[in-house]
Amino acid sequence: MSENLKNIVNFIRKTFDVPEAFIPLHEPRFIGNEKKYLNECIDSTFVSSAGKYVNRFEEMITEYTGAKYAVAAVNGTAALHIALMLSGVKHDDEVITQPLTFIATANAINYIGAKLVFVDIDKETLGLSAEKLDKFLSTKTYIAKDGYCYNKETNRCIKACVPMHTFGHPCKIDEIEYLCKKYNIILIEDAAESLGSFYKEKHTGTFGKFGILSFNGNKTITTGGGGMLITNDGKFTKLAKHLTTQAKVPHKWEYIHDYIGYNYRLTNLAAALGVAQMEQLPKFIENKRELANKYKDFFENTDINFFTEPKNAKSNYWLNVIILKNKIERDNFLKFTNEKGIMTRPVWELMNRLKMYKHCQTENIENAEWLADRVVNIPSSVRIV
């Protein structure tokens, strides 16, 4: 195993053309108009939430994803929070999601005061399992006279379902969409990691009532911190912008607010960075897919499984994934590579294992538990070529 690990470290260093220095998991690339647009933004003095770059960034996201509307937010978590609010999720409603996800997914649901229900994922997608969701809904829920879906165990209304496209790999979102419509559950896609990923030629985040994207510093493109709410339902767009700007009623001088609002609007300064990054996105995606192919070819000659995009999907390969044989091999791999200056990471701790969410209803999550012991992310930055 140690010789194999040395070969892997050498391959990663050669691939990124970094013979000795530290190699991060995913770092941003600024190779376009970032400085130009930032300087223009500063010169205009419009550096807060008003300015042309916020609008242009939203337009570019709709043009790229095919969503009809987009609302820029300070981060993906804020965008998800607003999506849940606009979906009518209330305190003590239930929201189905997956246990293997970044904590922001669970936290945003908790902000509403909703209760989480964890349903298992698929090994072949790393995202919420349509099969397991179908089993849960068909055996443990019922449709009440009001037309909504209720949990037999708790008698709470299951208002929404939030699958995540894990590491940029699309889940079987069309099957999940079908089930949500069948049981009158609102579908909100956590597409935070999947900008540039498509399922059956349709961009992730555009299947549900809402989708959310993230532009954190480690994402495929970045605004430093930032997010986006995307939707095809225009009646929510105006309200989303209103809520994310403290729900201030327009007036020349009065300070009138008609909702409990949030300081969630993306700044023009951050959006300027986003516009420049969006100009590079096609090149970034091509570069990342080339890297994934290099990894795929390399790991085919080892006993380590490199995770490739699911059937019917075109993934952005935000973070590349390998799957080790067991937790011991996983931990050995993590220890060796990090000691050699190659940043690698395990998957997140399963949400139902965290003290805040241990009490949540958790179905049979054998796939999530199996993957949690074996998944490792390896360096995935856009390479400088």
C-alpha cells in the first residue's frame, strides 16, 4: 500500500506541476477580468448591494443554467433559507434531505424551525436515492384531506424535499421530481456544488421549484462568498429580492419595512468578481473534466475506485472522489497524503451523527454509512496550463 501511495502522490504532483509545494484541495483561479471589474466597481463607488454587476451576474447565471430567474445572495446557505421560506415551510413542518451533505443544508432547514428527515443516498450518484425516497413515502407517509403529505410516525406535514448534487454529480433528480409531485412535496435542489453540471441535458437546480448555487472560495467559480437562488417561477423573484434586502419598502427617505427581512443580498463588489469568473466558466469546466479523465485513467491501474459521473449526467467534477476499500485504508491514505503536502479530505460527518441532529428521524442509511467510511476527496483545482 505504501508504494501505491507514493505513486499516487507523485502522480498528483506531476499532474499539477508542483514538485514540492503544498497542493490544496481546491483553490480559486483568477485569470480573466477580475481585477478590471473590481477596479471599475470601486471607481463607481457602488460596492454594496446596488450596482450593475449584481444584475449582470444574475443574468449570466440564467443564461448559463436555463433558469428563467435568479436572485443573488451572500452565500448558498442564505439562498436555501430564502427558498425554504418562499416554499411556505413553517416551524414544525418536516423536510426530507440526505444524511451525507455539507452541514449548511441541514442548518438552513433548521433556521426555519423545520424538522429534518434523513433518507439514504445512492452509491452510484452520492445523492438522495429516489428508490429509498419512494420506499419511505409509500410506506411511512399518507396524503391527508388537505392534500398534503404527512409522516405516519409524527403526524407532521412533509412540506419539502432537499436533495443535494454531491461534489457536483447529479442525483436522479427527474425521478425525485416525479415523487415530489406525486406526494405534493416541494422540491428544492441544493445545487451548491454543481454549477456546470447537467442531468439529461438540463442544468441541475432547474428541476425543482427552486435551486440554489454557491460561489464560496472553494467552488468552481467564486465571488469570495456568495450564492444564488434560481427558479422558473417569476412570482417569487420580486419577493426574494425584497426579503434579501431587509424587506425595505421603496421610498425616497422613509424607512418602512413590511416583512422580517434579511441582509442577504450579494454585494456589487462580489458580483463583479462573479461576472469575471462566469466568463471563464466553460474553460474551467473543460479543464476540470480533463483532470477527472486523467485521474480515471491513472486509478484504473490501481485497486482504488475513482468515482465517475453517473449515467445520464455531465458532471462538473467539482471535487474528485476516490473510494477506498474500508475505513482503515481511508485513514492511512489521508494520513500519508496530508503528511506529504497533498491536501485530501474525507467526506463530511453524516448529519445524523452530529449532536444537533441525532434526534432527527433517520431511515435505513446503509449506503451513506458505507460511503462515509470510504470516500476521500483529492486535489481538484483548475490546473494552470
